[in-house]
Amino acid sequence: MKDTIKPDQYKLIISDIDGTIKCSGQGVSPYTRKIIDKIRERGLFFTLASGRSLPGAMEIAQELKIDIPLVLSNGCILQKITGEILHRALMPLAITKKIFEITDQKNYDLVLFVDDQLYFKKMTDNIEPVFGRIPDACHQVGDWKNLPIKLETINKCMVLERSSPEKLVALEKVFEDEFSGSADYYRTGIYHLEVMPLGTSKAVGLQKLVDLLGIQMEQVIAFGDYDNDAALLAAAGLGIAVANATDNVKNNADLVIGPCSDDAPAKLLSELFLQ
């Protein structure tokens, strides 16, 4: 836990989206948008670190007037809002093929992230609530052999299970047995389990961003709520968990504040930089 916070030392604010600055079923609040506008006017950088790809993050990024690269797909992608990709991580072919084998055998819904496009066999009740809002980025292929892209271009894989999320606990154990030491895998939400290239995280994406901006990790404030944010908060100069965060995230944070539902990140930024 930080004993004191010195606002003048920070140059970049980075935040997760869902459950952090945007609550489920809601947009970013007018208050949060106003505070982000004001801290940008003070010369601070602001951006997002999300498990989403660019089409899924675009509306929020535009609302928040983000003008520096975003850390996307849990660190697999560093991308400008214009679409230019500055960094991408790719899944090893053998890992991807094994994921196909496991999920096909167990009949799980699997989504492939390829830059800013998404591929899956068919739109289902698991997939539609998450990705149905970005139809232009979604592609139903029927069978993996019909993929119009090379398997070597996949950034990450996401399994979705809304009706029986406890099944993901068992699947995570399968991934542990298969991929320990060869790929990273973790829950990114109650209904989501992802597999990513080994050594990929939002923290790695953040490091590439600060290198690009010419600043240091110590000059970053990061906000998050779920397990895929833990490394981000641990790496930042000041890692902040919202009250609704998982225990893992809170244990990796320097500070725990109020919940997403109370606009807690924006309120803290206002206290630090605008008063």
C-alpha cells in the first residue's frame, strides 16, 4: 500500500473498461467522461487496457476522446484508434490446434481474436450478448476448416459459457494440464476463460506503450477489477482496484477504492488532479 501519493509524478492514466469505469449494462457515466476530459486538459495521457478488440472498445474510446494507443485483447494488441497496430502477439500453432481439439470435444463456444476481427463457428446464446453489438467484426465460419485466415495469425482464444459458468472451472483445470508453461490462461470474467500466448498480459502491453510515450512505469496510474488486471496493477507505479474487484486484483493493488457503480476511479482522479 502506498503511504503517500504524489500526483505530480504521474503522466499516464490507464483503465480497464468493464467493471472498472463502465458498469455492466451501462455506458461510461457523464461524470467520468467530464473528469477524463479535465485531466487530459492538465496534460495527462489517458487510455484503456481491455480484453476487447478495437471494434468492441471503439465507441467508448471515441466517447473518451482517446488519442494515444490502446492496450487491447489483454495485451496481445497495441493499437491506435485509427486501426494502426503497433504490436501484436500471436498464438503458437500447436496451442491453437489443441484448443480446437479440447473445445470441439466438449462442445464449448470458442471465439478467435485476429487483430480486430472475431471468428467463431456460429452465433449462440453465449456469444451474442458479448459480441452481437459489433456485427461487422464477427464472422461465422461453421467449421474451423472454413476459416479465411491462417491459424498462425490468431492473437488469443476465448471460451464463453453463460448457462453453466461452473463448467469453466473444470475447463481451466484441463488448460492447466495441457498448457502450463506453454501458454497463459485465466478467467477474464464470470463467463469467460481465455488462452493467450505465453508471457502476454495487459502489463506487457502497458510496457510497450510507456516505451512509445517515453515515460516510465512509475509514472502510470492503473485501474482494474478482474484477474486479467492483476499484472497491470502490479506493474504500474500506482495500481488501484475498485471495491468490486476480485481478491487477486486487490492483493496486487496499492490502493482499493469504491465500486465502479459509484464512479470511484473518476472521483479519485478528481481528488488527485483537480482539487
